[in-house]
Amino acid sequence: MVDLGKVAMSLLQSVNETLTKKKNKVNGEVLLTDYWQVPDANNNYTNAFKRAFDVLSSAGGGKVVVPTGTFEAVVKIPSNCGIKGMGTKSIIKLPNNSTEHCIQLYNNTTKFVTVENLSILGNKANQTNQLDGIHFYVTTTYDYDNVFTSVSSPVNQIRNVLVFGCSGYGVYLEGKGHGRFNNIDVYDSGRSGFAIYSYDNYFIDCASGQNYENGFVIQSNNNHLINFKAWNNGLGNTSKTAGYGVYSNNSYWLELQGETQANLLDGVYLIGAQNSLVNVIIDTSGQRDSIVTNGVYGLKMENCLRNVVSATVNNRPDRNENKILYALGMFGTVKDNIFKITCSSMAQGPVYFDNPSYDQFVNVIDVCGTDLTKSFEKKEFKNFSTFTTWAAIQGTLMTGETYVADYNNFNTSLLPASITYGTLTIKKGSSGGRLTVELVGLNANKTNLLHYLGVYDNSTTNMVWKQISVVDGKYTGNGNGTTSLTISHDLGVTPSYVDVQAGSSDAGTAGIKYITSDATNITVNFSNATTVGTNNIVLYWRAKP
């Protein structure tokens, strides 16, 4: 008796073998769907990709063409092979509850791989692990002497790819580089959009947005991001531990040219950057209501040396809340850099120095924009209220520079007691670091304008103040039958000249006999006892230090 089942299976196997033989005659490309077989799980093309790559590898390499549609698969690409879609509607989807990343290299020595013209869906709602859309880890050494012929040069390429909805990173690169990555859009990742731990790569026209962590993370040298965009990153990150447009840690020879827009934290945060070129636009325009900006700085730099930086930083003009405070923030040793900063609508000002000392002043800084009325020389240099001595202030200021500070940003014990409101202009000279200070302000009652000059150098223990203003005022008080009264003059020193004139009939009747003064008061002595009354004694006075 004929076993019809065995016959059917035999015929199917014969058909598959015939198709395989036909497909083995490849000319650089094969169609993915030709390699799907009945034993494969429904719509799972992991094995179909493997069979197609086996055929291509035996022929010296080539590309698997992914037609329009959604194909679930974990794809491991061998050397000299690639995958090529028909556009964004050619979708490779990570299967549910996968234990592996969606697109990988066959092993860590794989080279000359391409991924192009398709979409990658991370399917993060159905994953229990943090898995990446594209995960390339390469240990192959790059041969600089044989760029095009060396069998050890990775030179992997990704272009025209959309990556979305991954539970881990959108694109993760680690190890040896020299890759070319063009026109890659990543969004809605469970971690950062791009994680770049690989060196010597070019990224051109890449965008990263609406990711839970950062737009781009760079922790390797010689990477170039040209025409990039990082937007709305930090989406849903309530802990505020991430959400930078670009975060780079200890990366040298970095090139950044692009835009960061409306990210949760600072637009660009560079730690330890050296010998790098940065040209960025940073703003809050286009901000989603679901992202509340908590960034303080458009561009934040920490321990960065010998970089050329051009940044245009803008806040969204139609919002008063959640604005970037400073266009540029410097922390630690930031020196030998060239900065060109253009800014508008900063909440505080253009530049913030956390430690205004030699290590942050040895930079060339050119600032322009609409925020220059916010003093570049006030809080941006230091909040002087934390200093308790002039010696401490002297040590933070740069020789030859002039600073402006508000009275409220000073420890009042360092200033003349008579002034309650005012502004200081401080200049540090080259002779022993001497400070000269001009202080203009008002007394507590805001009735007298006071003008002081002060000098501090290493030979003195305190600031030496000299008031140069002439102080005058009007005294109005009650007559109480006495022959003298006192008037506070706010000079802080004994006046060199005092004049008092009667301003009411009862004051004239009492008759001014003589006047004495000290560092606090003017004492007026009358010839006759003052007439008892309410506000009947009026005197006009003037004092000069």
C-alpha cells in the first residue's frame, strides 16, 4: 500500500532541492521568501535567512533581498553578505520573547556586512529582555595599510534604515570600527537610540528621538556625526538619570555637527573630550508636552581640552517654564578651547563657570545673541556669597579681567555696613593680583546714594574702603525740649566736612550752636531747648567723607 504522506513529503523535498539548485546559481542577490520552507514556524524567517546566507557565502557573498511585508527573524549576517529591503515597508520584526538581538553579525570577526533599505521592529512590548535592533560587536583589527584589500578590515555599513520599538538600544556598535552608517532613524528605544563603543566610524544623516535614555551615547574615539539630530529623548524617564541629546564620555577626535532639540536633560554633554570639533544647534522648539525639560545647559563640558566649539542655543519662545538656563556650562578643567556661542532667551545667561579659575579662563570665548544684557560677568562666573574673605575671591579671578556682581551675591560682611542695595565692579590687576572695587548703592532706607572705592592686595588683611560720595539728607523729628539731637549719616567714616541748616521755624528758634560728628552720626547742638511738638524739627544736612 502506497504511503501518500511519504510520497507528498518526497515530492516536496524534491521541489525544495530543485529550487535550491536553481537558487544556488546566484548573481549577487537572492530573495528571502524563496528560502522559506514548510517546516519553518509560521512567518518566522530566521532559518530562511540562514539558508539564504549559506547559499550566498558559498558563492563568495551577496545580499538577501527582503520584499515588502513583515518578517519575524533573528538575523545573523556572515562576512561579505548583507540584507537589502525594498524600502521602509520591508520590515524585519524581532520574534516574541527573543533571547537574541534582531540583526547581528555572524560572529565577532565578521566583516564587510551591509544592511540597507528596510525597517527593523524591536517588538519591545513582547520582550522580557533588553534587546537591540542592530547589534554589531567586532574584534577584527583594522589594517590601515590595506584599506580595500585587507581581510582583517571590518568596514561594515548600514544605510537607509528605520529602527523602532526596541527594548534595548536601537543601534549598538562595539569594538573595531571603520564603519559607514548613513540615513539611520532610531526612535522609541527602551535604552538609548545609538550606543557607539566602536571607533573610526562615520554617521551621516542619522536621527535619534523619543528614546527612554539618550539620543546618542559615544564612548570611543575618532567618531564623526554629520548632520545628526537628537530630539525628545528621555521620554518617560522620571528618574532623570538620562535624557541627553548627545552624551560622550572620554572620546577624543570627535566630530559633532547637527541639532539637539527638546531633550529631557542637556542638549550635549561632553566629558573628557579632547581635540574635537563641535558645531551644534540646541533648542527647545518643538518640545512635546510629555517631556518636561530639566536640562540646565545647552552644552555642558566637563574636563575638556583643546576643542573647537560652535553652538547656537535657543529656548522655545512661547514658554516661560522649563527653559535652558545657560547656553554653555563648564565644569572641572576646561581649557585651551575655542568657543563661539550664539544664544537667545536663556533663563539665566550665556555662560556658567563652576570654578572660575585659571583652568576655565584659558579659553577663547566669543558670545553673541539676545542674552548679553544678562550679565556675562555675574552668576556665570561665581556666586560670591559663598566667599567669606577677599583673599578667597582674589584667588578665583583672572588677572586683567573685570567682573560685575550684584550686592545680593556677596557676603555682606565683606562690604560697608551702610550699603544695603547696590552693584560692584571688580578688577584684578597684574601687580600682586591687587583688586580694585567700585561699589555704588543705597542705604537701608534708600534715601542716600553711596559711592565707595576699595583696594585689596596681599599686604592687607581687609579691603580698604574709601567713600567718595557727598551724602545729604533731610531730618524730620519731634521737638522734645532738649538742646541736642543726632542724625545717622551712613558714611562709615568720620566726615571731613559737615553742614546742617534749619528747615522749620521751630528749628530756627532753637538755633544751631555747633555741630560734631563721628563715623556713625552727626550731633547737632542748639542754643535753646527745642519746642515740644510732633515732626516740628526739620534739618537739611550734608556730609563729605
